[in-house]
Amino acid sequence: MRRIVYSMEPVGRTGGRVYLRMLHEATADDVEWRTVPDHKRTYRVRRWRKIRHLARLAPTVRGLSSAATGTFVWDDLSLLLFTPEMRARTVFLLHHYEPLQHDSTPVEAMLWERLFRVLPQCAAVVCVSPYWADFLRSRSVHNVRVIYNAFDMTEIERARALDRAECRAEFDLAADTIGVYAGKAVHWKGTAEVAVALAGAPGLQVITSGSNTIGFGGAHYDVERERYLRLLRACDVGVFLPRMREGWSRCAAEALLLGLPCLIRPVAGLRDLAALTGQPAPDLDRLSTQVREHATARRTEAKAAYEALAQFDLHYFGNAWGDLLAQVA
């Protein structure tokens, strides 16, 4: 008999939504997932959207409080609406905490501080990098464990086997052009900073992906998953310059898995990713030189990074979460 676990709907393309969706898929044989709507992702206007989301979700949470059985895997501020009894059977999932992303200031900051105070009531708290585990412990949340982002290595191997010349032709990358993947063109990811630092450098092409909330005017591709992997395969080097404190950038990790040496600003979870895979920090004063050096060293430097990340496959992920959910149940 499968155990019952409640969560938010894993709808969306952010790293957190991908993580939750992968969790649902990896544990589907043992878990009956029951989901509730993530209202904040339906609002076009960002201002106050989390407050509106909490107000709409309150009746649903009250209904869940009467559930006699089941565990909660929650990654949302609506944990504040839970009763202490509900929190006692909750695994809270913290991807990152970044005030730059607050859309309901100043109330949201106060809600987060309250959240940190109630997290010790949860059965466990999971985060995706050691940085965030330390962050939580510094706030007296001690029932923390790290379960890293995971990767479908069958999919990765299929992408690594793609004909690179064909992929480059698909994205109009000439043989003498170095494709520089700068991640998602969204706020606080540093993609514009990479473009400015490399502007005018001959033979370099900055490439971005995602929804392009910053209006990046360069080579941008908002494409489905399969073509996104073809885009990574076409590129030569990754450069990641986030201003925000991320968990583990899935974009950076997947670039490394597909053989791109990367320059990674060691901020929050990306610090852990860079250390694990041996990737240096970018130097904006000589970024074009660094990029050319890394493009030349592509083959010799990529193997160790790949091996460091390949251990976090679906088997690892399913086992880690399966064990935790069994303990909580």
C-alpha cells in the first residue's frame, strides 16, 4: 500500500518546481501524491502575489488539517497556516531564501522570519546544498539534511552523444565562434552582466535560455527541454554570475554534465557546486581571456566535473527521499 503525501502542485519551470516534479516521479511507486494549487504562480502581477496566494490557500489548508493520515512535503510560506500537529508530519523543502525575490515587501520579510521560527516543529527540513544547511542551523533549525538536485543520467548520456556539429549548426554557431552559455535570462541571475563584460569580444557569442524577464536582446532561446539540451551541447563554456543566493543552479550543473567547463561565482549554493566540481570563479576584468582559456581546455577539464555530479542520479534521489519519507511516516 502506497503512503499518502501532500505537496504543492509541481507546476512551472523553476529549479524548485523541477526538483518537486522529479521527487513525485522518483517516488511514484511508493507514494500517492495529493497536490494543492500553487496560486502564486497564476498571478501576472507580482506585487502582493504571495499574500493573495496565502489568503486563497487558507481554506484548503484548514481542510487538510483534518486528514487523519499522510505526510506533507511543503516548500511554501503557507506552512505558517499549518497547525503544530500538521508540521510534526511535514518535511519542509528549502531551495533558497533570497530577499531580492520578495514581491510582497515589507510583509514577506516578516513572514519568512516567522517561518524560520516554526521550522523546528517540522519532522525534517531538506535543502539542496551544504550552504543552506548551515544557514538553517545558524537559525536554530537543526533537523536538517541535504538531498541534492538529481539528474536523469539516461537523458544526460543521450544528450552527450548528440552530434555537436549538428547542434552548433542548429543554433548558428560558426566553427570559429565560442558559444558562452550564461544561464537563464531572468532577474538577478547575472546574464546581463556576462553580456556586458563580453561585449565586443571577437569570436564570442553569449547565449541565454528561459523566459527572458530582463529583455535580453542577444541570442536567446526559450525552448522545450529536448532542444534546451541540444543548445547546451552546442555551447563551449558556461559563465554563471548570480547576484541572488541560489540553491544549486540546475542550469550550471547540467552544463557541467554536458561537458562545458564553467566559471561560477561562488555565491551560496553555487559555492558548493563550484567546489565539488572544481570550477573557478569568473574575473570580470579578464573574462574574455578566461572564456577562451576554458574553451581550449574543454576536454581535459570536463571529466572530473561530470563524475562528481553523475553520482546524483535518480537512484540516489529516490533512495534518499524514500528513506526520509518512510522515517517520517
